Amino acid sequence: MRAPRPKVAIAAIAVAALAVAGCAESNRDDDKSGGSKKDTLVFGVAGDPKVLDPSFASDGESLRVARQVFETLVRPEEGGTKVTPGLAESWTPDAAGTTWTFKLRSGVKFHDGTDFNAEAVCVNFNRWYNAKGLMQSPDVTAYWQDVMGGFAKNESEDLPASLFKSCAAKDATTVDLAFTRVSSKIPAALMLPSFSIHSPKALQEFDASNVAGTAEDIKYPAYATAHPTGTGPFKFKAWDVANKTLTLERNEDYSGAKAKLKTLIFKTISDENARKQALRSGDIQGYDLVGPADVEPLKSEGFNMLTRPAFNVLYLAMNQKGNPKLADVRVRQAIAYALNRQQLVTSKLPPGAKVADNFMPDTVEGWNGDVPKYTYDPAKAKALLAEAGASNLTLKFHYPTEVTRPYMPNPKDIFELLSADLKAVGITVEAIPLKWSPDYLNATTSGSKHDIHFLGWTGDYGDAYNFIGTFFDRPKDEWGFNNKALFDQFKDADTTADIAARTEKYKALNKSVMEFLPGVPISHSPPAIVFGKDVTGVKASPLTDERFATAEFK
């Protein structure tokens, strides 16, 4: 999970948003009401969600909301990455490993009162598979394309063949999902919120697939801005874009354990210090992306501080297409040796952060300690630049503003440290600060005008492909290279059914990536999430899959 894909306009959301009538008021006075139990939690978030239909979402805030409203066939274990039952009670592959049979939970209903069943599952998969027009844009269906590739009828020659083949409802509680080949992504990727199961009735009633506008100005349908309809423990109530609040209410007809909160409000407070002050004043009862320097002070004040495992990576990307010098591996190696990553980790990241040796954390099977390390060595960096005829190298260095991410608590501080390292070995740095969304994301993930930039990734599920495959298994503008041998190596690993054999291939891939060095993995950070002193019941998730249904005031 990274951020909203570029080129996405949300003007249509403002038009469709509903006003929240008094829901964002502080919870501070609840204790004065004769001892009645508080049942409204306001949670501070760093940014607005992009859209309420997770089929179209790739940003953390949209997915955070989706995880409360929707459910998927499989889901991660609470506080971990293991695949566990969701809307499906069990799942088994056939002998070939290409058709998976899911046995579904019975007695589940969507928020509109209609039944969840095998036919509903097929309606959803067929909707994604048969996408047309702008729904085939990577800005709209990012995760479908990351996992499944293409569609029933690809409208762009750049799209690959689809991994998904068909869906068949065998009976009300049995569904077969067929795929064109064995893939490491199945079934784990199906726990992504983007594969949430929606009410077929609501999809049709609110024209959910009618994505309009242009590639530069996408207009989402009413379903995606005001009528998301799932099976989860919370139901959508209202989205007040102007006041930056999104309100959910308890699903009283939920098939599982009902949410302990009656109302859950996500309130956007983009400034980190403002979130902290809102927590202290009682205006909010929790927030995400706690600044590293604030963890211990807030903990000592009695706030409930939860630290997630470090399941992410911050990296420096190098665009080989835009700057010919970066196509020389010696120049890329020089940049790697020039960076004092340990100093950055020690001075700017939270306790428990560490320097990255791979583009994935060491908790994921396939991590390889036997790769080139590129330990800080300015003299070696200078020598490599001279050898490559690049001693007078100038680089356009893009960095984001107005953002905080789990892997990137303070972008400006990170930029200043990295740029100082580059300047110290003779590289001229041209600073290009850009607003995170959409300017920075547009500039760094499309076209070829960017030289270097930093971004990151929080894992979606516990498989190496979700990290390194997402980055490097096909040509991408972010990196600007075309390495067929590397792409073939990824395809071979992905189609290996035996887990032990696939793990060894992932290790080999990590070594190949670090030898080719399309970028530099910088760090893995354990981001913190904090709740009020009287809030309990939430378990930190490495996938940011925190479940607010179990939250309560003690």
C-alpha cells in the first residue's frame, strides 16, 4: 500500500458528499452525562480518503475506511499477516492449483438487507474482470492490475493477460474462482480491501461502474462517494468533505460480534502537531502516524501507544530513462555508497527502525542477507563516479511536502540528509519539492523527467511478491528500465507452486535486484498509532488493518 495513484480528481466527491450533522463534536463531555458509556470515537487521520469504493482505492485512508465497512473472502489474522477466514470459511485448490473452491459463510447480509452468497461473489469478480473504459486505467483499478494484470478485453496494448479467468457459483455457499495459471498471489491477495465484496443490488442501483471524465480528471459514480454497501461491522453514514469528517455507524444486523462503538468518525487533521494537540485536548480519541519524537512523551502521559511491526520499506528510486547517466550501474552504485542510511535511521526514524538490505523486511519469507550491502563509503562513491565519467553529475531530486507516511515521518528532514550525502561526493542536487498528491505522485510515477526521489510501501499481505514484484516485475515509469531477464525471473517465481522452491527463487530475486540496483532500499520503520487513555480493544496490525469494531472506552 502506498498512496493514491496520480491524476485523480476528487471534485465529484465534494458534490456528492453528505453533511455530518453534529457528529464531529468532541467526546470530552460524555463523562458528565450521569455515567453513560461513551460510544463515539473520533480518530484523527493525516489525509482525506480518495474514494469509498475500495475497488478504486490504493491509498491508506480509503482502505482504512473500507476495512470497517466491507469484508473480503479471506482476511489477515488480527495483528498479523497470516491468511485466515473472512466471508469464506475455507478454501482449497484443485490438483493443478488453478481453480480454488471457497466455502462461504451463511446467514450474512449486506447493509441494504440483501443476502451475501456465491452469486454475489461472482457479480463482484465479473464486475472487475469486465471493466471497460476508464475502469481500465491504472489510476482507477490499481490493485486489480497489480494482482490480476489485465481484463476480459484489454483496451491497451500495455496491459498483460488477466490472471483471473472465471467465477462459478456451485450453490449458495460454494464458489469456484478459476485462474489462468498458478500464482503466489492466490489466495493471499484476496484479503486486500480492493477485493471487498459489495452488494450487487447497490452496485446496480448506484451505477457503480460508471467511471466518467477523462484520464486527467476522473469522475467517480455516486456509489463510490456516498453509497458504499458491504457486510462489515460498520455502515457508512455520511462524508462531510468540507469539514473533513467521515462518519460510520454500527451495523446492528452484523452477522458476527457487533461493534462496541455506536459511531466511528474519521477526522482529517493533516498537521502532525495538530493531531497531537487534538488528542491531548480530547477533540479526538486516537490518531495514526505518531511522530517519532512524540512516542515516549505521549506514552508517559498515559496514552495508549501501539507500535506496529516494521512491515514497510522506504526507498530511493532512480529513473534510468530520464537521465542517461543513471542507466550506468556504476553511477547507481555510487549513489548507494554515498548515502549514510544508518545516520538517517538513528536521527530521524522511530526506535526499532533499521537500515534496509532488501526492498522488503526480513520478516517476509524470501528475504536474503547474502546480497550486496552498499555500506556507507563516500570514497568508493567518488571513485565509481569518476570511473563512470560522472564526476560532475547533476540530479533533479524530487521530495514530497504536506505528507506523513508510516515509512516516512518527515520528508523534508529525510531529503536534507540524503541530499547532503550526495553533495558530499560531488553530486549537484537540484531540489524539487512538490505537494504529495497529486503533484509529487504524478511527477515521480509517470513520465521520465524525474531523476531521483524517495517513496515507500507498506505490505498488503505476507508474501515477497507483494513487495519486490509490485516494484520490479514489469516496466514502470517510476524506475525507467526494461530488464527482460529480471522480469522473466519474477514470472518464474510467481508461477512456482511449491512454497519452499518459490522462497528460494525470491531469495535469488532479491540478490538480482540488489546487483542491478534500480534504487536503494533505505529503511524499515515500526510506525506507531495512539489512542486515548481510556480507549482499549484495538490491536496494532503490520498491514495497518486495525479493527475498530473491537474498540471501546473502559
